[in-house]
Amino acid sequence: MEGKLKKKILIIDDEQGIRDLFRFMLEPQGFEVFTANDGLEGVGMVRKDSYDIIFLDVHMPKMQGPEALSIIKQVRPDQTVVIFSSSSDPNFAFEKKAKKLGAYTCLYKPVNIDDIMKTIENALAGNKELSDDE
């Protein structure tokens, strides 16, 4: 076994294709990838274990992303959570709310692999995410 632990990433998304994409993309990079089918399952996983980064979809059955984000931040206040959404509000209302709730940043589907990798690199390095309007 190698000397350092693998970074753990949790993907919370109701789309199997997204979960598979993250696993396919991140496991060869040396990450340990965990997945949850919806916000309720994801919150349950966060209550039991910690993750280096969580990618959280906005629109899911059983528990929507904003509610899941709020609970995750209560359970683990320092948790890095990246929100991803399939639609962009031209006023960025949800994105502003997500940042107030403690999200690291917001990415939009279809997600760009380079953007995901850069976001992971910056988050793991402890860099503050800069939003476009700053």
C-alpha cells in the first residue's frame, strides 16, 4: 500500500451516467470515488464518513441539493461541496444562495472535465474559489 491515503470524493447525483462519468474520470487519477443516488442517501453517507470533496446535484428526488447542502454543512461545517446544476438562472439566484449556504463553487451540466479537475485541484490545495462577479 502506498504511503498516502487516497483522496475521497462523493458524487451525489440521481443520474447514473454522471456518477459513472466521475468514477471513470477520477479513479484512474488516484481518487477513491463514492456515489449516492439522491440527497437523502448522500446526507446519510456524510453523517457516517468524511470526504475531501462532495459534488452535489441541485435537482434530485427525495431531497433536493439545497436542502442536502444545508444539512451537510450542519454535520460537517468545513466540508468542501461543489454544486452542479443542469440549468443556469440568468440572475444566478441559486448560485448566490448556494455560496451563502457554504458551497465552494457551482458548475453547470454538461460539465467540462478540465473544469472538474481544476476545481478539485484548487479545492484540495485550499484555494478560495473566485466567482465571475468578484
